[in-house]
Amino acid sequence: MTPTPYTPETGTTADGCSTQSSWSAKDTAGFGFLILIVFFTVQVGSVMAFASVSDIDLRFYSGLALGVAVSSSSILCTAAVFFLLHLRRILPVKQHLALVPVSAKTMIAWIFLLVVLVMIGDQITISLGRPVVPDVIADAYRTAYYVPLFWLAVVVGAPLFEEVFFRGFLFEGFSRSRLGVPGTVLLTTIIWTIIHQQYDPYELSLVFTLGIFLAVARVCTGSLYVPLTLHAIVNFIATIQTMILLSADGR
């Protein structure tokens, strides 16, 4: 689905939404930057708050800190995106975020493509003599302390916020600007990759490739539900791989 060019208009519809066709790139960038600041602030604040009321030393439980930070920031900032879109009422929230159901056949097809992509990525990683599970992920799982919280953060929280924000909020505003769809796919994927600085350059290349894949899924299906589901699945697979690795190593 290729959006029409952005052409601002004035006025409101019967349901109170603006007749402006979409958010401008400037507004999208400005509010997007603000949301990211809030996102990282909530992460730091939630970890500090947890540390102040818990006798658990988070210096030795980095995975627990990750679980607390991601779970809290994802829930609050996803809600913030919905609230912001509802408050400005330029487009209906469902339209802005492409909350459009797809058929089971379409979803299964994209899941199949994802599995193929993951298998190819794992084979390349193995052929290069690198571990399939990055050390940073293995260490996080090992120090998760509350494992269910880690699963919640990785499999639910992270995909939810990142897809709503990157392939939803940012995508709509930027794709109707001069960037167009190709430029938006590239820009949102680059920003998404940058926030994953816990990985080394090779691992970031895999993150970038996955980001392109998720953005293409968003474009081809016209639905955020597809990349959201795929993101959750790939994180689920990665967590299962980590669990198996640590169990095999007796750690």
C-alpha cells in the first residue's frame, strides 16, 4: 500500500478528527523524539525506583534490570502514543497505526518467511563461527532473577512498543512526506537499529535486516498486526534458543 502524498488541510470531521490528511514529518519527528526521551527516562527511573525498594543488587542481576526497564517503559510509552494520537485527533488512531486485521493465510505466509529468514541468519552466524545466541542475551537471561518478567519484557513489551512506535506512529507520518515509503522504511529501520546498541556490529546488521523485513511486511500488508506478531515470534524464538543454550551448558 503506497500512501498518497502529504497535503495538509484545515477543519474537522464529524467525529472530531482533523481533515488534515496525516501528521507532517516535522510533527512526527518532534513528537517522536519526545516519546523516545520519555521512553529512556522511564527505563532509568523504573530501575532506580525498583532498586530503592528492593534488597536485590541489580549490579549482579542485569537481566532483572532489563525486565523492569523494558516492561515499564513499553507499557507506559505505548499508552502515551495512543493518548497522543487521540489527543491531537488528526487521524483516527486505528488508521494512523494501521490497526487493520489480516487473513490467517496472510499471517501464516509472513510467519513462514520469517522462519526462513531466521534460519538463514542462524546458518550464516554459525558459518562465521559466531554464537547463535549473543553473549549479551545469554547474560541477561542468566541474571533475569524473575524469569517470567524477562519473558514479558522481551516477547511482549519490546515488540509492542517498538512496532507501535516505529512501524506505526513514525511510519505513518514519514511515509506521507517527501521521504515516501522507501525512505521511511530505511529511516525507521536505522533509528530502530540504533536503539539496540547492546549488540556488536555484526549483530546490529542482523537487527537491521530484521527491521527491513518488518517494515516491508507493514507496507505489503497495510497492517501493523503483521510486524507486531512477527517481532514477538522472533523474540520468542531467540529466548527459547537462549534457554536451551543455558540448559545445555548447565548454567
